[in-house]
Amino acid sequence: MTALTAVLIRDMRIAVRVGGGALMGVLFFLVVVTLVPFALGPDLALLKRIGPAVLWLAALLASLLALDRLFSADHDDGSLDLILMGRAPLELVIAMKGLAHWLTTGLPLIVAAPLIGLLLDLDAPAEAALALTLLAGTPALTFIGLIGAAIAVTLRRGGLLLAVLVLPLTVPVLIFGVAAANAAIAGPVPFGTPFTILCALTLASLVVGPFAAAAALRQEME
Amino acid sequence: MSFGATAHLDFIAAAYASAVIIVGALIAWVTLDYRAQKNTLSDLDKRGIKRRPAPARPEAAAPKAKEEV
Amino acid sequence: MAVIDLANPSRFLSVADRTIPWLSGVTVLVFAFGIDQTMIAPDDYQQGATVKIMFLHVPSAWLGMLAWGVMTVAALGTLVWRHPLADVAAKAAAPIGAAFTLLCLVTGSLWGRPMWGTYWVWDARLTSELVLFLLYLGVIALWRTVDDPSRAARAAAIFTLVGAIDLPIIKFSVDWWNTLHQGSSIFRAGGSTIDPSILIPLFIMAAAFTLLFATLQLAAMRNEILRRRVRTLRLLQASAAT
């Protein structure tokens, strides 16, 4: 087993455990979606129209939750130092951690979203489009989040700073994710147009995220 | 059983199926957890790790603890 | 043997070992009788055969609330009387209550689609029931996040007591607010408005579900006591190794 595989499996195991991000993220997702009708009123037609947007927002916030401990947990117990001193390229190790985060946080969200979409009266084509856009977009949320998590690693109460740093960077993903979902339901714009841009954003983040995060970690840990 | 509205049969069936699944999952969880705990306990028992019976008086426990260390 | 004797975990284990087998047998029998009665129950003149979903939906709603009630009493046991088995009872009841609440939401949703045209609507009763489901998930997460069992128990107990406010909200939601959900038709002043030919099978199914809850609760409590023993042994093992 290579070092990278070991990192991947280790991170996944930690995430699935008590207090890890995996199921807590889905629970938070459900809670946020439940809050929306309390704020907006139970008008089902309105909720149906903004459904994809609400689900995307909730997925974004839920994805953010588990990022907080991604690097700071390793920093606390010293394994981050070992990772930095190891022979595996830091960028790849970070990419593996990102992959673990997406598998344990992003994937459950994608699975839960159609069920929770029922609460917002989304019909089958809307659910399918939403799930597809989340599948394409949640990796971007994770890998952009890596950057903020790396910058905030040495801060004790870095959680809110992490959110402030990461959320503006995720705005393009949010825009095109919701646009693609809405395009499939209503839009004059064909689904493919925003969707391909969304995919491009994800692919770009898969590269930029680890490199930026690695640079940040090297700066912080000197 | 009278089928007043057979068009809705699939919803009725789905409801009963969901009951079977959820109740079945509960029963499975309780049963599997029981077996797991029993196995772990017998495993620990084989390795000779026993619970000390609760000491009758605190003074009895202190010298006993010193002996076992 | 007084109930207080059950406070001893070992004694509880032996009582549980003797009770669970026959209790599960009785549960199966009552379910068999109940299902049989629901099959031969007449169709509703408005809803047709779809009313048969009620025989699942209503008992699971009651049990979902009963479980939180059990947790509330257990919470008082933990905080006020420090009863040793109160923690165990509270932790055991949470997943069971969550499952029944989920069943209530799912069956209600499948009933609503043909009847109201939608799987979900944000009216007072459905929303408060969904909130109860979220409360269950929250307390389960709380139990699993705090390592030390007694600290977890106290935290969960406080959360349970606060969350209990949801139970009267659910019950009276159809009275206090304008809801799509049907109003109270079983437990109301002036008696039930449901015909006995449907009400009786409903009560039989409710009894079956309650017996199911009792069986599962005893079994889950037994598992939890065993789990704590494992934990104690492992801690002993770890300290002996040092």
C-alpha cells in the first residue's frame, strides 16, 4: 500500500467515526433545508422554484463543516509535521485528503439531496438535474475549501475565518451549479452550457486547490 | 380485501414495504449488535481480562489494587 | 422483586434475557393478528384502500413520540435521581424512536401523494414531526460524540428535556394552526370520530407496535450494558498494560 493510499484510507476512517464529518454533514444539510420554510413560509410553489438553489446552498454549507478539522486535527496531534517531512509530494497528499473529504462528505450529500428535494416538492427531472450538478460541483467545493483549511490551520478558532475565506471563492461554483439545475428544469439556456463550465471549474480546482493549499501549509508550518 | 382505489395500490405497497425495511433494520441492528458485544466479551474473557467484583469497602480495594500492579 | 432491584445492571441483564424471547413471540402474534384485522377492515368511503396506510402511519407516530417520552423520563432519572439504568434506557430508546418517526414521515408522505397530490407540505404537524426527527438525529449524534458515557448522558438528558417541548406542539398543531393534515379524530373531547371497524384494528396495530418497542428497547438496553462492560474491560486492559 502506498503512502497516498494510506492517507486516503486513514482520512476516510476518521471522517466516518464519531464526530467526523460524514453523517454530520448530511444532518446539517437536512437541518438547513428545514429552516428555509420557517423563514420563507410554507408556500410550496415558491419553495419548488428556489428548491435547487436552497439545496445547493445547504450542500455548500454542509461541505464547509467538515473542512475545519481537515488539517487542524493533524496539526494538533503532530501528523501534519510528519506529512510535511515525508517523501510523498505534499500536493498529492493534500489531494488525497481532499478526495477522502469528498467521498465521506460530498457523496452522502449527493445521495441525500434527492430525498431532501422531496421536501421542497422537486419533481423527478429536477431531482436528477440537481444530483448531476452536485456530483460535478461538490468536488470543487471540497478542493477550494482545502485552500482555506490550509490557511487557517494554525489558528485555534479558525473555523469562521475558514468560512469567510472559502465562501467567496466558491461563488462561481454555486452560480453555475444552480444555473445548470435550473436550466434543466425551466431555462431557455440548455443544460449543457452551465454544466460544462461547472465541470471546468471542478477540474481547475482539482489542480489549483492542492497546490495553493500546499504553499499555504509550507508557509504556516515553517 | 376490497380494492376501492386500486390505482393507489403501489403507494400502499410502498408504505408497507418501508415498514418492513425500517423495522427489519431495527431488528437487525439490535441482533447484530448483541452478537458483536457477546463476541467481544467472550474474546476479552478468553484473554483473561476479568472484571474485578465491586469492592465491599474502599479500604479493601486500595491494598488489592497495589497487589495487582 | 421490586422495580428498584432492576437498577442493578446484572440483574437487569438476567431479567432481559428471560423476558426478550417470550416478549418477541407475543409481539409477532399481535402483529399477525393486527395485520389480519387490517386486511379485512373496510375501505374508507372517501379514501378507499389507501386508508390502510393509516394502520402503519398512526402507530408509528405514537411510538415516535412515546420513545421521546421514555427518553424524557430517563433524562429526569439521570439528572435528578442518578438512576444507573436511566442513561442506558435513554441511549437505547433514541435510535428506536428515530426509526419510528422516520417510518411515520415516509408512510405519511406515501399517503399524502395520492390523497393530497404532494409528497410533502410544510404544515404545522408535518413540520413539527420532521423537527422531532431532527431532534432524534441530534441526540444520537450527541451520544456518539461525547466519549465519556456519563457526561454524554447528562448532555443528552438536558437536550432531551428541552426537545420535549416538541411533543405537545405535534399533538396540538392541528388545533392551533390551519393545517392540511387531518385534525384530531381519535383522542379528542367527545370521543373518536372514526368508525370502530377501522378504529379497533388501529388499536391492535398500536398495541403490536408498542410491544415491538418494548422488545427492542429491552434488547437495546441489554446491548448497551454489554457495550459498557466491554469499554470497562478495555480500559482495564489498557491501564494494566502500562
